[in-house]
Amino acid sequence: MGSKRPRRWLRRLVVTVVILGCLAVAADRAAAWVAEDRLATMAADEAAEYDVRAADTSVEIGGFGFLPQVAREEFSTVTLTMLRPTFSSVPAEDLVVTMNRVHVPRALMTGGSGAAVTIEATELKLRLSPAELTKLAARATNLDDLHLSIVDGRLHAKLSVRGQEVDATLSPTVEEGRIVLAVDQLSDSIPSVVRTTVSRLLARGITLPEMPFGASLKQVAVEGSSVVLVATADDLTFAG
């Protein structure tokens, strides 16, 4: 009889600890949801200052434990996702912003206002369709019949130069904040004068509108069926 009571007491203790742990996790998650909603609103307002608007804006707070991070007034990572955004009226598929070392005054998390959120380092990934990149490239090169597409993971350009139909494989790169379309491959049947003209026209570079949050364009890559622009920003601020 006596040996059963300690075991019964131990089981109750374990159950109590588990329940308290679940309640703590639930409270942590509930508080995080409120904070994520607040940060999403602030981010959307700040994005609008750069002429960026989206169909939906959401925020996910990373790092271990929300409430301990609130106590430190710093989140290790915050991920902002904007679906179907436009920047300076250019439609994009999505925008994912990874913010590191996000300093959030505790007053903001409790409903206060006036304080600002500061972010030490930010990386943006803006996903464009080949059709939208075509429009930007056509304006930059004056090639109205230019058509860009992605085939087998590579960017291709179709255009007409000097009466010759051209299909070129391209490598997009970034030079001084502009997208440059370097020609990798052309059919051997294309005359050399046409080759030179195509390479020269596509290498003019595409000057983009101001990137979201004033970020600087660093890289461009083909991912799946999209063209992804990677940009960075330091010391970003969201007004409270």
C-alpha cells in the first residue's frame, strides 16, 4: 500500500508538469500571434512608403521561445511574406523578407505606440514571372518583340534581329544594381553580326524601380518557373 502512494504522487506530479508546460506553450504561442499581427501591420505600412502593396501580408517570428525574446526586446529572426505584391506598379509573385536581429520595444508588444522597430540586417527575395521580366527588359532594350521564358531551368530569349529569328540561352547577373542578360548560347547558324547585335542589346541592362524597403539588388537567379531577385538592406526601421 505504502509503495503505491509515492507512485501515485509521482504520476500526479508528472501530469501537473505536463499540463503547466502545455499552458506555457499555449500562452507563448498566443502572445506570438498578437505580436505577428502587429508587426505585419507595421511592415505593410512601411512597405507602402516604398510603393509596395500586396494582396496579403503575414509575419512569422522565429527563434526559441517568444516570451523570453520579448523580455530581451529582440527577436533573432522575423520572416515577412507578401503575396502577389506590386512594387512601383510592377507585379510580382511573392516577396519574402528575412529580418535578423529585430529590436522591438516591449511597449509595442503591449499595445503602445510611438516607438520604432529596428532591424540590423535584412534579406529580400522577390519572385518575378518571366512575363514581367520581359516587360522590364523590352523597355530597357527597345526590343518590342522580346520574349523571355524558362526552359529546363535556364532563361531563354526569343527575338528578331535584322530579320533573323533568334533563340538565345541567357545567364542573368547583377552589375551595379542592374540586371544584365548575358548571352550563353546561340545557334551556330546565326550570323556573327547578328550574334554581336543580340549580345550588345541584351547586355544594356535592366534598371529596376526602387526595390522594396530601399534594398540594394545583389543577385538574380532562376528558381523553378520564376526569376528571383535577391536584395539586402541594413538598419531598416518600421515606425511604431
